[in-house]
Amino acid sequence: MLYEKVRADRWWNTWDAVYPAEMIHLPSGTHVALTAYSDANATFTRLPPGHRHGVKLGPRTLSPDHIALEVEHGGTRLIVTMARRTDGAITIGWKTLRHGEWGLRFWLNVCLWREDGSEVSYDPETTEMFVCTGDGDVLVKGPRFPLMATFHDGLDALKAEYEAKGYFYLASRGTAGKLGVLRYNLEEMKDFQVAFAWAPTRGEAAARADAALAEGAAPALPPAHTGRLEGALDAVRDCVAWTTVWDRANDRPYTELSRNWVAQKFGGWGVWLNDVVYHGLMAGLFDKDVAHDNQRAVFEGATEWGNFPCLLTGNDSWVDRSQPPMIGFVTWMQHLRHNDRRFLEEGWPVLEANHEWWWRERDGNNNGVLEYGTSPVGDGLYRGTKLAAKDESMMDNSPIHDEAVLNEAAHTMDIEDIALNSFVALDGEVLALMAAELGLTEKAARMAARAEGLKARIRDHLWDPDRRIFANRLWSGKFAESLAPTSFFALACGAATPEQASDLVERHLLNEEEFWGRWVAPACTRNDPAFHDNVYWRGRIWPPLNFMTYQGLRRYGFDDTAAEFARRCHELFMLNWSEDRICGENFSAVTGRADDQPDTDLFYTWGALLAYVAVAETTDVTPWQGWTLNNTGEDVALDGFLSAAGNTSLRVQDGTLTVSAAGTTLLETTARGRLTHTVLTGPERSVTLPRQDKPAHISFSDLDPTRIASVTLDGQALDRTTTMDLPKDASGRLVVSLKP
């Protein structure tokens, strides 16, 4: 069982792909779920997610340490909390915020069952409900007896009983059955909690539950990100945690797109390629194993032809098409963040094959510039259509492909795409870095040379000299009329000349008739007729486009523009998140709202990329700058994110930047600006400093001064000390080398 590869501290979690108020114990297949019944409208609910169901997904950790959600049913509003307590026991509690009816008539039910149908028992003497799991027991109890303990064939039977017979029906009371239910109402238990635990014996499980109940109410989760662009780190954590579930069909954990429809629409599970890649990127901020779980879900889907499929679900397999190859970029960033070669060693064979597939299958006119397409393999929905080729772009209905047709002989559209070629160039660049790291010298050189050749063709062939922008180009030679933020992806891959880069930013990104405005950046220009369609990629704002645009701004040193872009991403996200807990699949470029039309999922994981960009303004990892730390002088605090130093905290207070890990201060400095290529562990401590406009100091606080072998700044020797005073105009690479 693959659950054995999941850390024991994650065995209990909200693993169900739909229902967020349900805990599953992976080793035993035991479920503990909270359900509700409102007599006012005679409806039972398993508390499915989604605003139309009255469930807001609140703050939580990726582990079950702290979990909160807000529930509204039949006019009654509750805060539900789940938390891991003493010895791994879990409490689930509720606090009533508003009564929609007499509390006597609103019932909350704690349901216990095992997937194999094992008998659940209730002991009226101890008021404990329990089930034997083979190597132990799972036990549930409250601090006082339930109003009823009932048994049913399953949740559907419980629902049918409530909705047909109400809460006065007593015939289902008992002491054993497939589904056991402890029933409580809000007249007697307005604010309440129960505890459940697994242990080798029932007595030990009861003792753990009692200890958890004795701890009282679960504490609130402290903020992870305060000050500048506050709440962004919390939002990324919450979104990834809520959508990290168990894929039953493949017996593995992964982070799904959305709890709102994936299981129902996709037959239980769905790996949409780049969605899951982005999920892994964001998960890497908090949990290396969750990042790896998502990487593995993608790698395991690699086809016999070499590509990663665009979509794999319980119902369908789109193996004829892929999606832009950004997984190599993310894999390299995971390696940098975690200093873990596992990401590279597992990834290299399939990443190399996928890269070669693009060159082999997607150059329909053999000119060295690539197109999206659909190969004659598999039987996935839409295979062999222009729609399938557009699916490969991710931008299914974008106007940038309106003028193209599918060339059936070549199996590609007759339009060379700036995003695809930028991604392939970037993929080649980072795969060359991976190959070098893995000792594959010849492959590294070949990958790098081919990437540079493609960048040159992007500069020459996909640059529209009349409009001074990169654009899609038809085989006829005509540039596509419509533009998208994909034009800026040439910055992310390093293809643009300095003059081209300046034109991209000054003429187009900052142009309020095109991509700029309070809400950035629409998926087509504001002056494009398609903008007013306001549906999907025609006029709306998409977080993945913003993410790559931001990466390009950072790579080319447009730091002021990148900072303002990140601030606007943060404002857009928080407009929807702060009160409504909406993490939009996409957003209106006019109102900033995600819920202004019906074609947008309101808790879609990659929406949190907008918040990720805001986090990156303070700390990030990239192939071109390594680990970065940004001291703008504004106060900010980030707690509990992962770096190469481990579990890390960062603070800027009164102009001083402090970085700590495992309770130890590693770096303290008044240096301003973005510090890059930061290394705070190992035999060498180093950081690259931007030019300072006034004197500053920097201290590697954890070092023993007697272990310092040398200190240099831009190659010039300094005194061997842990604290250095830097003069005005100081800049360059500061290196502290340690003795063995």
C-alpha cells in the first residue's frame, strides 16, 4: 500500500476528494465524518465544499494539526474545527455563530465506518463508539453522552431516514452496525467537540481521546504572513492543504484541481498536467513530500511515446496531446528549495523523453519553431481536432489561436506559438542544468546549445517589428492579431534582447489599453474585441499567466515593475479571498471578481499562484537568482516556509532582515534590496548583494568565528569575522568559507 510512503503524521487527514469535514485514517480505511440535518428545510448534508453549499474552507495546515471551515445549512452557521492533539488523537468541534432555527431541531452527526464494512460498535456504559481495524481500534467519544447512537447501512441510509422521518425517529438506535452515528443537537451541544484516536487497543484509544478532550478547545492557527503583502503565504498553504487528497484509483496522494467537481466529473480523480505541476510548486513551500507526491503523479503518467499527457482521469486519457513543458522548470526549483536530488534523479528520464517528444512531434513545418497539436494516438475526447490542439496550449478558447487551422498531415496547428517555444527553450535550459548536476556532461552541452538556438529563433522569427512585441505567427508569415501575456514569456526563458524587453514592458505590459490596469493581466488585450466576451481565456485574468509574466520581469531585472505587478496580484486575490475565501480559477479584468459569471470554479488550486507571486516578492527560488531574500525596509514576517535551510522564518523589522531556521538565527542584515544566491548552510555561507545606497551590516549569527577560513566580497579579502560592516556602494558576492 502506498500509504506506507506517507509519513505517519499524515495518516489522519481530510483525504476524501469531495467532503472536507471528513477525516480518513489511511492504514485502516477508517472514516470519521461530520454531517448535519436541518429540520427547517428537512435536509441532510455531508457538507460538500463550495459557496452554493454554504461551506467556506478556512485556515488550515497540510497536516491535520489545525483545520477550520465555516458551515451554513438551513440558516444555521457554524465554525467547525479539527485538530491533532495529544498522542495523535484528533478533535472535531463546532461553535454556533447563528441559529437558523431552534437548536433542538438542528442536528450534528459524527459518523464512523470502515471501507471494508467492518462492524462498528457502541458501548452505552462508556458512551464510546469504536471499530476494530485489525491491528488496533479507532474510537470516538465526547465529553458527555450523545443524544442518540444510531446505526445504518451507509450515509445514504442515514440521509434517507432524516429526510423521510425526521429527528424523532428512534428505531435506528442500537449498539452495532456498518455505519455508527453519534447524534447531537444545538440545544444541548451549541458549542461542543468530540475526539477520536487509533491505538493498538481500545483502552489506549480511549485514553488518547480523553487526553485530547481534556486539552479543551483547539487553538486558532497563528498567521504565517504579516506585514507587507500579508496573508499571501497563509493563502497558498490553505489552498494546497484543502485540495490535497487521496487518489483511490491509483492508491496515492496528490493535490487535485478542485473539490467542487473533479471526483464527480472525472470519475474520482484527475491529473491535468500543468495544474498538478503548479500544485507541487506551491506545496514545496510547506512540505517536500507533498511536492514530491504531485511530481510523482505527473511522472507516473508519462506515455510510451515520451510525452506527459494533457489530462488523465478515471474516465479519459488525453495522451495525444500534452501541455507546455514547464515541469522541468518547477523540478529544478524544487531541487533548489529543498537541496534534494530525488527530484532530479526521479525526474530526469521522463523529463528528457518529454523534451525530445516536443522536438519530434511538434514542428509541423520543420523550421525549428514549434506549434501545438494532437497526435494520432489514443482515443481521448477531441483527439484529432483543433480543439485538442488548443487544449495542449492550456488556453482552450484564446483568441490568439482564432486565425489558425489544424494541419491534419502535420498534426499541428499552422501557427507557431510564443508561449510554447518559450517554455521549450526554458525547459532545455533547466534540463541542461539538471544534466550537469547529474554528471551527464554531453547531454548538458547538447541541451544548452539547442535551447540557445531556439531562443535565437524566438528573437528573430516571433518578434513582430511593427508592434514591437512577441506574437504567434502563422505559417503564412502573418502575425496573429490577438495578443496575450504569453508575449512576456520570452522574458522568462531569456530570449529577449534588452531592447525587446524594454519594448515589451514599456509599450505593452504597462499599457492600460492592453495589459495594465488595477487588475492585471487579462488573457487578451483590453482593446481586443474578444476581451468583452469575459469567458475563460477571452478577457479574464489567469493566475498561471501572471506567474510566468512575473518570473520574466524578475529575470530581466524589472524589479520595480515586478514589485508593483506582485502588489496588484495580491490585491486581486485578496479582494476575493479575505472575506469570501474564494480562490478563483480565473478573475474578471474589469471588476476583479471571480464569481461574476458561472464558468469559473471558486476554489481552484492554481488560483493561489497570485498569492505565491506575492510571497516571492519577499522570498523565492529561481534558476537565475537561486534563493532570494528581499529587504525593502517595510516590515514583514513569514513563518513556517521551507528553504534549503529547512523550516524557515523571515522577518524584516525596523529595516533589519533576519532569517532563522530550527530556532537558530542564520542571517541578520540591514542591507537593502534583493539578496540573491543565498546559501545559509554547509561549508560555505554566501549571498550576492545589490549595490547599497548607504552603509550596512551583515551577520552570519550561527557561525563559530574560529571556524572561518576566509571572507571575501567580490573576490576581495575581508576580516575573518561573523559580522561585517559594509560601506556605501558595497555590492557583489559575499562568501564566508569555513574550515573542515
